[in-house]
Amino acid sequence: MLWLLLCAVYIPLGQTLDNGLALTPPMGWMHWQRFRCLVDCDAYPDECINEKLFRSMADHLAADGYLEAGYEYLIIDDCWASKERDDQGRLQPNATRFPNGIKALADYVHSKGLKFGIYGDYGTKTCAGYPGSHGHLETDAKTFAEWEVDYLKLDGCYADIDELQQGYIEMGRYLNQTGRPIVYSCSWPAYQEPLGIKSNYTVLQETCNLWRNWDDIDDTWSNVTNILKWFSDNQDRIASFSGTSHWNDPDMLIIGNFGLSYEQSKAQMAIWAIMAAPLIMSVDLRTIEPKFRDILLNKEIISINQDPLGVQGRLVSTVKKIDIWTKPILPKDESGATSAAIGFLSNRVDGYPYRLNITLSDLNITAASQYTVKDIFENTTITISPSDEIIVRVKPTGVVLLIATPVSGK
């Protein structure tokens, strides 16, 4: 439960997040990137935004191994609502596409062992033109709680940029007052940062469980790499604010859709894991190819992402157009030396794998005298000292993902 302390001493509204949620980066599924705002159910009966789609996705999350792997949230994005509030000023779903209402859909999702998320917008309208929460924050927070929502993504379209921070803080207060534990996903940096306004990450950390920092992800490799460039360029400013219960969010996983190759899909999964990013899929789970499903369900990559240390990994070096990312993870050995995840991300477009020779010492991984180094995708393991060379071959726009684990007693 989120607690709000009311007393004679003024407490800034931002200092209210204590809901015990999102202890590791949230994992789940969201409709937007794959299904956008398809509302013509006559033309797109199997893809339109309606309760049938979300019930089907809940079925697949529960039955196909996703829930078991940690993907516990099913989240509706924009375009679910009616264009008008009800006669009591409350949000209501489109009656044709959601004839049984949102509470019934939440009940169905919960019956599958999943948690239910929904989309709102702080502004006067959502990005797609549906009713926003501006002027209705308390009512909407109560409505979401009554529907037994577990996760709220609050967008920032059609809002005054100068009001965003305070508006999100206010919504967080009203969510607190409902007494229902709701993961709170904020978006105000995604509206400030592109304008050159540096968001207050101290307040974000105190207000939200996660926050979108930058551009919307699109189904292209160039968009993925643009997002990574922004994150690496700004890592010294933002990485320390990411951790238990509060996470930087580079946006959804687009693996299994149309724009990424198999190698690029492995790369997104690996680097999102190292960045401790929320793992929110957006793909048609009914038709996803097995090779892409296997990437999303890779337990070792998920364990990197969900590591209890909660450290956001960083870009530490670029060699011959190969970006090298590292992230400290458990386990530690008896001396306290941590393990490390290491991602080699190729920015090369040559038609062949590029060979790179590197040592753990080059990456400042030297706390133990010996390490086992496992290649996650190739499933090979070697034992080396920090000064021994590692040879990696990284495919164009691909990734090599290693885990270096200290050898006990060495």
C-alpha cells in the first residue's frame, strides 16, 4: 500500500512513494507498439482494441510460459475508453468494444494469475484523443482502484509542460489515498527531455515506480539505437536514480514484430536486461515465431534484468564500433566480488561477424583472480584470469552476451 502521512508539518507530495512494488524492473505485455489504436473491429476483428484481444493475450501469457518467466502484467494502452465520461464524470470504456466493462476484464486477467494495467493521460486528452485526467485526477484514481487496476501508465499529451511534474505528483497522492497497491508509470521526462528540459530525477524517484525518459520506441533498429544513444549519453546523469522500486524506462520490447531481425532482437533483449529496463513486451503472442519467443523467455537474460542488486548497467567502452555494456550482478564470492553481465553490441553494418579481443581487466572486472565466463546465446563456458584475452565475434547489428562469475577461493 502507498501511504500518505498527513500531519501539521508540510511534506512535499513527491515524497510519498512507498508502495513496496516494482522491487525489480516490471515485466509484462502492453498492446501499443503492436496494435496501436486499431478500433475498427469490422476491418480488423482479430487485432482491434477490445476485450477479446486482451482476454486472448492473458490466455497466452498464462499458458505459454510468459507468466512463469516473470511477465506478470497485462497492460492496456490508449484507445480503450469512450469519448465521453459517464454522467458522474467517470471514465468508462467503449461500450461496443468492451461490453462487459473494465472491472470484468480485470477479473478475468486476475483469474489467470496475472496483474492488470491500464493507460491514462494527465492532460485534457490522451494522445489518441480520448478523455484525459486533467481536472479529474482524484476521480480517476478512485475509478482505477475500484476496477482493481494493478499498474497505471500515465501519459502526458495535451498538458501544459510547466504543470507536468506537479500534476504527476498530485496523481500519485490520489493513488496513495485509494489504498490499492498500483505500480505507477510516469511519462513526464519523455515530454521534457526532448525539449532540452532536464527532468528532476530526485522527484521522479520519490513519486513513480518507473518513468519513460525519452522517445517512443518504434519498430525499427534505428529507433532502438537512437534510444540507446540517448541513454548512454545521459547515463552519468540518470543511472544512479534507477534501482529498487524506481526504474528508468527506455520503452517496450519490440521483439517478434516486423522491424527487427533475429540478431537485432537478441541485441535489444540483452541490452535492455543490462540496463535494468522494464521488460514490457508488445507483440502478438498468438502468432510470434518460436525463435523470438525463446529470446523473450531466456531465463538467464531475464535473471540479469531481475538481479536483486538493481544496478543499471552502463556503456563503458566502444571499440571498433562495438559498444561494450557492463552490469554488476549477483552472485558474489566470499570476498564480495560481484559477477558481471557484459554485452557487446555491434554498430557495424559489414556483412560478417567482427572479431574483438578483450580482457576483463580492460573492463575493470578484476576483483577476483579467476572467473568463469559464459556466453549466454552460444551456451559455452571458459575459465580465465582478468588478464586473459577473450575472443568474441559479434554479428552486424548483433550482440554477444557474457556473464563473468568469480571462481570461489580464487
